[in-house]
Amino acid sequence: MSRAGDNRAIPQLPEWLLLGPAWAWMAAFFLAPLALVVAYSFLSKGDYGGVAAPLTLDNYARLLDPLYLRILGRTLLLAVLTTLLCLALGYPLAYYMALYGGRRRSLLLLLVVLPFWTSFLVRTYGWIFLLRDTGLINTILTRLGLIQVPLPLLYNQGAVLAGLVHGFLPLMVLPLYASLERLDRSLLEAAADLGAAPAARLLRVTLPLTAPGIYAGSVLVFVSALGAYLTPELLGGGKSVLLGNLVQNQFTTARDWPFGSAISLLVLAVVGAALAVERRRREA
Amino acid sequence: MASWSRPRSLVLAAAAVYAFLHAPVLILVAFSFNESRFTVWTGLSWKWYRELARNPRILDALWNSLVVAMLSTALATVFGTLAACAMRRGAGRAARALDTALNLSIVTPEIVTGISLLAFFQVLFRFADLGLGLHTIVIAHVAFSIAFVVIVVRARLEALDPALEEAAMDLGASEWGAFWRVTLPLLKPGIVAAALLSFILSFDDYVITSLVAGVGSETLPLVIYSMARRGVSPVVNALSAVIVVALGALIVVADRLEKRSAG
Amino acid sequence: MRRRRLLASAVLTLAGCRRRLAGGEVNVYCWSDYVAADTIASFERETRVRVNYETFESQEEMLAKVIAGGSAWDVVFPGNTLVGPLVRRGLLDPLDHSRLPNLVNLEERFRDPPWDRGNRYTVTYMWGSSGVVYSRKALGKPITAWADLWDPALQGKLTLLDDPSEVLAACLKKLGYSLNSEKEPELAAARAEAVRQKPLVRAYINAEVKPQLIAGDVWAAQLWNGDAYQAIAENADLKYCLPAEGFALYADSAAILSRARNKDNAYRWINYLLRADVNAAVARATLFATPNARARELLDPALRANPDLYPPPERLAKAEWFAEISAQGQRVRDRIWTEIKAG
């Protein structure tokens, strides 16, 4: 009997034909551009954009400047907050879907996936519509007489956080759900039989057993939030600079491509570190 | 499982999170039918949709988005499916390396991929007399879609029962025959799901597209962004509603396909 | 019946998306809200040349795309400070004045401006000032100086332009320095002022702030004269102010990219914009200031004499044109901008 991986039915097409097109495309239009960015990070800024010859480590040295470290810190903080909030909101939802969803489970799952694939821009715009001074929330509160002056809900870090959490919540829910679904209920039953209260069951049994899902979801959300650019721009009022905005800024307004490249690599490095930690933990 | 009754608090929590997830978009859609251009409900009206249909900029952008999405989906699906087949087959070094590259493309933030492509095109266009345009958008979209196509098709391949193909071959079919008559049809739902996914990703992309678009190649997300920045207009609500419904339908179709094939 | 017509028009529009007019086309990249309602359509009717018109909200966005190369625009509208960089990179074609007969319509001072002597590469399209538009009603008192923008009463209701030169100009002027200053101590002081003001700022935003001004979400905004007056036209409570300490002047000019493919049509478009009636229509619609002497004569006397849009000499004495900053100065300013934004 053949093993699952030994599929002779896929004809012995030469590997180059199968892999070739994808390889060529990725090499030309993903790896080469990235290599260019790496190269640029060692060059100097040309007048008014572009790059100029002198090789330098200056761009990396600049990253150590407290100003940029502060931006890095702020981005990390926001990413961590987003992850924690997603976890807090996503866990109950995934728990409900996995354990109590019953036959409607796949529908419930679809309802989570749907907003995720529906235009990120549209969803961000939805937040603008809700949070503006003359947006829905303020209009309702004013109508109800609860406030006299509109609350400044938009153009601050809170709005950005709301937008990010809203945007990436499904990324947390899906792995959590997968993990919770695989949970062996009999373990929970056994714990109950042994007299454990629901809270204790949650803490001592469920959470530890679903740890892989928690980590997977957290990494996904964290990494996505790190590179966030659109949400802070539209919801933040141009007042905050996160790493994503800084990169965009260096390539446009500041016209400092080499420095922008260095920052891009910094972002990639942080992303890579987060993923490496997750992989190490998974293999442990 | 034990018949624990659902804890009320959990149901409420789940419902609240669902509300949080869907409220912004539902409200947007609801207000696209509002007569007034302000956030005060004055009555039902289709007028913003009529204005939408008359807006040449939006129609042009819709056309561009469709063309780009279809071209990039076609290319990404073909390349991705072929690659997925190769990777399944007992991964050689080349396949593993491609796998790494594809994973890298998924985790790299869009802003970074976007600016890297912009820089790349800038260098390229010094030697070739080309410019930024729809073609550069297609190139970029294929580049980030291949990874997702591979993931979906590979998942489908793993789920295939090799015994079926073996049986076909034992019954006298050639390798190619078995592939065409057995594997491919079984793979089809996965391929279609991957294609739909790729279409949605392309149709919806803003960050990368905004960086590599050129003259006359404004896509729908670019228009939405531009209009959203200029303020709230019910026309944007209407446009959002149309996109949500259209993409939503595609997702449901993709989902049904997955269900049917898995069953 | 109506629905069928709607569908038909939708289909036709889609089909006609790629229509080509007899005279070819021209690709124009310009600021948003910078033409009158009929400007493009009437050009297309007269010349049978299709205009592919795209807009940007910030110069930097435009410059980045043009410099990145390969963008197939024919006519772009750089501000006066960007003309130098574009010329030095060989991105602009010297203009053939024989193909621009309407050039004589321009005022004397715009025929030989400091940023482009003799109109060698550019033709001034519109010019203006950066001031403050505010709600007289909401604030209760007028704003007369940049210093007024540091008033705590403006908390959360103030916006500034999302542009380092504009924000620094406001701060430098408030301190009494030149807005083109590259002196480190002066710039450092300006940065301190901006950072001090930041808690009051609702957002750094450009012309997109207009709907918020009109709706009353924003009480005071640093804004360009034309956009300010467009908002005032929709909300009479708003007023424009040219700050007492001095203010910035800018000019947007039309230029032809050297990589342009439709140079003939590019000249036609620019010549068309130089026509007195066309330029006057734009000035009337957008409320920016026209550099075109013949066009100005066609304007309504009230508009022509508006002291905010066409400041008299005493006021202009306090104004300073934006000038090109050296590469070194640019570096310092960029860093300061990041510090302000990240602070």
C-alpha cells in the first residue's frame, strides 16, 4: 500500500515545469525587489529621492536614535494591545462556536470569516462613519441627550486600536476555533466529575490545551498589527507615526529611500523574530 | 458530550463580539439607503446608488479592478496549482525553497512589499520604456496571490485519497489519464476556491496597488480611499454596500465549494 | 423604463471606458478641486482630445510618483519649490513658447518668477496663500495671528496642514523668523512650538478638512486660500485670516514631463488653461488667485478686490514665497517632522 505522500497519479512532469512559473515570478517580483531594498539600505540618500553611491551603515545607525526607537516601541505596544484585545474578544466567541455551536457551527464560522475578506478599506471607512463628530455614535448620544458636545472619538490612538482589533479579530478566532474544536470534551467531563468548578476547568484544562491555538492566533495578529499602515493613517488623523507610516513617509515625503529601506528591514526582522519564537515554541 | 446548558454570559459575550465584528459594515450599508447625506435618517432612497451608477470615475475604476483581478487570478491560480502539485510530490530542495519564499511573502507587511516593487520598477523602467500602469498592478497582485493559491490547493491535495487514483491506474488508465479523469476533477473545488480567494485579494487590495498604479489605472479601492479621505459621502456608503454584497457572495460560494468537496 | 435606461447607460459607459477621441489624449496630474466644473469637458469638446485627469492631495505624493519614474503623465502641476528638483533631475522639458501664444496673458511678475526665470519650464497656473480659516461663531472672536492657534480653547478643534513646510512656516513666522529658515536654532525653536501645540491638534490634514469645517467638527484650520473660500461658500460662519506675523505664498505651475508621450496635446491643454475666460472660470469656481492678468479683468469686481485672495501691497509685504530648501536643510526638517508626528 502506498503512503499518503506517494502520489504517482500526478504525472511525472518535470519539476521545472511545475515549479518554474511560480519560482520565476516570485524570484523576479518578490525576492528581487526585496534584495533591492536590502541593497538600498546600505546606500546613501540621493537628492530629492532615489539613491546615491556612497555605501554606508549610517541608515542602520540612525535606527538607534531614541526617536525611532520610541516609534518602534510604540508600534510594538500597539501590536501587543491589539493582540491582547483580540484574544479577550476572540476566545469567548471561539469557545462558544466550538463547544456550543452544534450544527450551526460552520455558519457561525462563515460569519466570522465574512468580514475578514470584505474589503479592509470598507471596514475602516465604517469606523470613520461611526466615530466622526457628526457620525452615528455622536448623533445617537446627542439625540438621547446624553452629551451636549460631540465626543472626539476619531483621530486618536483609541480609534486606531478599535480599527486594528476589528480588522484582525478573525485572524485570532480561526486558530482558536481550530484548537478548541479539537479539544477532548471527555477531559472536561472528567475534571467536572472530579469536582472542579467551571472557572478552574477553564484555567487548568481548557486554556493549557488550547495554548497552540492561542499562540498561533496571537502571532498572526501581532505580525499583522506590526505592519499596519492604512488604519493608523485613516483613523489616527496623521498624528501618530508607527513603523508602517514611517516607511511610507520615508519613501514619499522625506524622500529618503535608503533609510526607508533600513526601517523596512527592521520591520521584517521583528516579524521574523516573532515567527521564530512561535516556531521554536511549537517544536519544543 | 455532556448536556451542559449554555452559560448565559457566554452567549451574550459571543453575540456582543459578533455585533462588534459586523456593526460598522451593516450600519454603512443601512445608511447607504438614507435619503439625507447627513447621519440623520430621513427616509429610504436609492438615489445614492443611482449617483454611483452615473459616476464615470467609479465605473472606470470598477472596470480596472475587474480586469486586474481576472488577469491576476488566472495567472496566480495556474502558477499556484502547478506549484502545489510539485510541492506535494515529495518535496525537493527547490520546492522547499519556494515554500519558504511564499511564506515570506505572506508575512511581509504590504507596505514593505509595495515599496520594494516601486523601487524595483523604477530601476526596471530606466532600461525598458515602460511605465506604471495596470500591468504593474497585475504583476504585483500575482506575486502576493500565488502563496494563498498554493495553500488552498495543497490542503485539498493532502485531503485527496490516493487510493482513488491508484484504483484508476490499476484499472488501466495511464498516469496522465488518471490525473485528468480522477485527480483534477477532485481537485477542482479546491482550485476554484483558490481562484475566488485570489480574486477577492486582488479586487480588494489598496496598499500595494496605490504604490504601483500609474496613469489611468485607478482601481476601486483607490477611489474609495480618495473619497473616504475627502469626507463622508453616502455614495461611498453605496459603493461599500455593493462591494460587501458582491465579495460576500463570492466568499459564500467559495465556502460552499469547500464544504461540498470535503463532504 | 428608467431602470432600463440606467442599465443601458451603465453598459455603454463601461463599453465606452476605453473610448478614444479623434484628437488623441492627454494625461494630466493635478491637485484636487483645481478646475471649474466645465473646464475639462469644454476642452474635450473644442479640441476632440480626451483628458485623463487624475488628482493628488499632496505635492509629496505627486513628486514621489513622478520621480519613481515611469508614470505616463504629460502635464503635472508642481508647486514652486518642486520646480528646481524636477528640472535638475531632467524630468521637465523646456517649454517652447511659440506653442503657448496665450502666455502673454500672465501678469508681469509671473512671467519671470524667481523659481523659473523666463518661464523656461513652467507656466504659473494659480497662486495663493496659506492662512487660517476659522468659525467666527464657534470661537466668538476672530483669529488674527498664528499665535492664536496655540490657544487652549481650540483643544481638539484645530487642524493643521499635513505638510512639514506649512507647519514649520506657521511656527517660524510665529517666532518672527523666515519661513524658509535652515538655521538649526530657529528650526529647533519652531519644533518646540509645534510639539507644544500638538495636544490641541485634532489632525494634520489637507483639503480633506473642508467637510469637517462646513459641518462644524473643526473650528480652526490652517488651509490654503482657495480651499478656505470654498468652505466659506458653504458655511457663512467661516472666515479666512492672513496672520499678522506673516504668511506663506505658493504658486502651482503647469509643466510638461520630458517623458510625456502626448506633447502636442500637452501644449494645447496648457495654452487652453492660459486663456483668459478659462482661467477666470477656474478662479471663480475654485477661489484660488489667478496669475493671469487678462483673466483677472474678467472677474467680478468684488472678487478681484478681495483682500484675502488678492492681497494689496501692504499685506503682501509680510508674505514670503516658499523657496527651495537645500538637501541638508531638508534632512533637518524631515527629522523635525518625524519628531513632531511621533511626539
